[in-house]
Amino acid sequence: MRSRSFEYGAPMAMVWLIVLCAPLAAGAQQADADASQPPATAQGPMMVERVHNGFAVAPNFKVSRFDRSDARLAGGYAGWVLDDTLLVGGGGYYLTNNSRAHKMAYGGAVIGWLANTDSPIGFGVRGLLGGGQATLAASLNGLPIPVPLNFDGRRKGRDFPGINFSQRPGPGDRQVMFDQQFLIFEPQADLFVRIAHSIRLDAGVGYRVIGGAEGVENRLRGVTGTIGIQFGGTGHSRRSP
């Protein structure tokens, strides 16, 4: 009876011994594997630089010369600033001290480049490329009255070729007003002074280059000085974990 119990119990004891010792053996192998691996090298802090893209709007005011007189223009520009560097948008301006014989408005695409946007003082350049329209006055001294007009509203003659008159002069008139379309390219250099987060004072100097004005370009072109405020668009920052 004892021999049968021993023959039955011996194999069962061996099975339980294997079951109990298997986890210990696995743990020992894992410890040996960990000990054989080289220690990890220490790494320094990693700098993470956040790229900032945002929308910017900048109302501003210009002083200039227009048709041999002082000119004051209001307007501004708006667009996306990519990576705190590239400005892509549009803008427009109109003459505020206008009169019946002196009016001007223009607009177009604006592309600019910005630098030091994360500093208290930054700078940049931008340009406006587009078109506009002006109202000017022309003297008719020595010309027949009324001035002959052809079917499309243009005056015949060589003194003012291709000019559209906004109204037909009558007997006794010695001056007429005419509307003139033109092309414009206005490059400008800017200085930015940070007032608050994402708010900057914008001061710049540029030049209004005029083309396609049928002989009156010199009355429309001129140096410009600009003062304004830029909101948004830039906000460069760096963080370390």
C-alpha cells in the first residue's frame, strides 16, 4: 500500500516542483539578460521650437505727394504670416483729403518678409502690386470749346491722348476732370516695435511706382511715409521639456 502511494505521489511531487521552479528560472534568465546589456547613456534636454503661422491685420496711414500737393491716405493690409517670416495677403488705400479734381484709390496683392519677430524691435520689407484709379484736372486753355469727343468718350487730339473725361466740358470751361486707371508697385521698408504680445507699431518708408497711366504717371507717383499698428501674425516662442 505504501509502495503504490509512493509510486503515485513521487511523479506528482516532481510535477509541482517543476511548476514552482519555472518562474524562478525565468526570472534568473531575465536578470542575466539585463546585466549583459550596456547601461543607457544620459541625454541632455531637447529643445522644441514651435513654428507659428497666423493671421495679421495692419491698419495704417500714409503721407505722400499726389499731383504736386500733399496727400494723406488711409488703408492697410491683411494676410497670413508663415513661420513668422513670410507675409502673403492683400491691401488697399484711398486718398482722404480728396476733392472733385483730386481723388485716388488703389489696391492689390501684398507680399512681405519679416525678421526678428520674437524681439522687441524687428524689421521687414513688403510690396504691393496691383492697380487703381485717380481723378485729375486738365487745363483746356487754347483748345476749342466744347472739346470734341468720339463715340467712346475719349477726347480727340494729341495733347491728352487716351484720357477718359468724367464729364464733357461746356462753353466757357477752361478745365475738365478726368478719371485715369493705372498700375502700381509700392515697395516699402518697415521697422516694428513690439507694444504687447502680437501687437506692434509699424513705421515705414516706401515709393509709389506708377505705370500704364497714359502720360500722367509723374502726377501719381511719389515717396510715402507710413505709420500703423500690426495685430497678430507673429508670436515666435521656444520651449524645453
